[in-house]
Amino acid sequence: MASFIGVAYLEIALAAIIPAILFFLAVFLQVDAYAAKRDLKGIHKSKLPKLFATLTNGWMYLLSILALILVLIFIRSEAQAPFYASALVLVLSFFSTQAKLTWQSFKTMIFDIGKVLGEIVSLIAGIGLIVGAFSATGVSFSFSRELVQMAGDNLLLLLIAGAVTSFILGMGMTVSASYIFLAIVLAPALAQVGVNVIAAHLFVLYWATASYITPPVALASFAASSIANSNPLRTSVVSTKLGIVTFFIPFFIVYQPALIWQGTFTESIVSILAAVVGVFLISASLSGYLVGVGRVNVVMRGVLLAGGLLMLMPSIVVNLTTIAVMILLLIIYKVIKKQRFNQSGTVDVSNS
């Protein structure tokens, strides 16, 4: 992405931080809601591994990650950074009793590297043929032009078309391959209608990864089901529900580019706060549970979803109005719920 856009790798990494945090926040909120609705408790503190012992055993990996970050920031060589980090791990492994490199593990590592390199070379060769053909024939430019003409001035329609295209391509290709293809064909169309360049590329990248958790492909979900010994299809459905916020986050990025630090500091802070509130409301809608309120019925879940989507709007007036209305509605809902509880002695969760 850094080479396509022509910006430093660090800028791309910083731009992706907030969207990543929003995704994990959404997953955390929904998992917490699942546990709260079923009165599940966490593992006792005494059974958790000690932080210091864990860091002590994995110190070599921490230093390697630190070296990777420093090389990317100061040397600015995306191609050489993984090499330096990997070389450092090899050297440090001789000083570690936990992960000491043996002749057997060295042979295994060499074979694994060969397999990975073979996959990468074949991938790059195939993508190179596609990219070269598109560039030589001008298909990429004509596709972008036709897509823009079809959508007209309707940015939402163009984004939906781009999302569907990215999702379908992501089902049949790896993330890297689908992104390279979309970066040439689709991202220019988004940039052509005024979408921030980094936001456009992140949009297609995130949508290209969506197929990893959604049926029918759901490669990550199927891998998780084998670990959890669960039904693969049911696991993919649950993972889609937990990760569905990742479908909304790209739209947040496009409509509020300050969310990826493409604006003033004040604009970025306002956008981040709006996105956090939006993710909070959407997560509550999907899980049917809201902290401080408890279970919510179907109607309230629809209201929460609408409020979360309104936080997409790049208008502080709309955002503040939405927050005020949501607080008022939640207070009214909680009062009514409490009155019903006092009258019946039980909480009505039939619609939850």
C-alpha cells in the first residue's frame, strides 16, 4: 500500500491504528455482552499466567518486534525490515533456553521458508500477469471511469458497489492478491470522486478481508472451528456476527477521514469519539445487551443500530444530536423496563 500511494509505511501504520482498535473494541463489547446475558464469569486471577514470567520467556520476540518497528520508522525499508527482524530472532535464539535453535528445528524452518517463498513467488507471478495485462490494455482506467459514471455523484452507491466487488474478489484470492488488484482497479475510482487516497485503499483492503470470516468461504472461521471442535458453519455465522462491525468501519473511514489522521488533530479526536460511540451503539444492537441497561428488545436494537449509523455523518451537530436523543431514549426505556419489573417481578426478555 505504501508503494501504491507513495507515502511512508509509518503513515499507513498510524492510519490503521484507530480502525483496528475500533474492531477489537466491538468484538470485546459483544463478547462481554454475551457473557453478561448468560451470567458467565471469567477465569480466576490465580489461574492466569504471570505477566512478568510471560514477558521473560518471550523477550526475544519482543526485541524482534521492536527492531522491526524501528527499522520501518528510521531506515524506511519495508523490504529489508522483516529480514533484519528475523535475523535478530535467529541470533537471540542462541541465548534463550526456552526457544533454543536446534538442528532439527533449523531444518524445519528452512523447509517452511521454502514453502512460503514458493507460494509468494507463484502469487506474485500470477498477479504480475493480471496487473500487466490491465495496464497494457487500459482496462483498469476504463473500469474506474465506468464505475464512477454508473454511480454518478452518489458516493454511497459507489462505496456499496466497491464493497461488493472487494468482497467477491476476496473470496477467491488471498488478501495481498485481491488488494493489489483492487488498488489498481477500484481505489482510483474512489479517489476520483474525492475520497481521501489512504481512506480509499483502506476501504478496499478491509472489504477484501471480510470473506475470511463470512460464509461461504470463511477460511479463518473454519480454522477456528477446528481448534474449538465446533460446527464450521455455525462458527462462521457467529464470527460474522461478532465481526460485522468491520463492515461498517470502512464507511466510517471514508466519511470521516480524520479517523485515520487525515485532518487536524481536533477533527481527528472528534471523529474518533464519534466512531467509538457509533461502534458502542452498533455492538449493543447486534448483541441485544447494553451496559447499564441490560437486555434490550428488538425495537430498541433497531434504534441503537440507527443511532450508530448516524454517527457516520461527518457533522458534529448530527453527532451531538444523535447522542442526546439516544441518551433520552435509553433513559425512557430503562424507566419503562423498571416499571414492568416492579409490576410483574420479572424482567420481560421475550423480545430480547
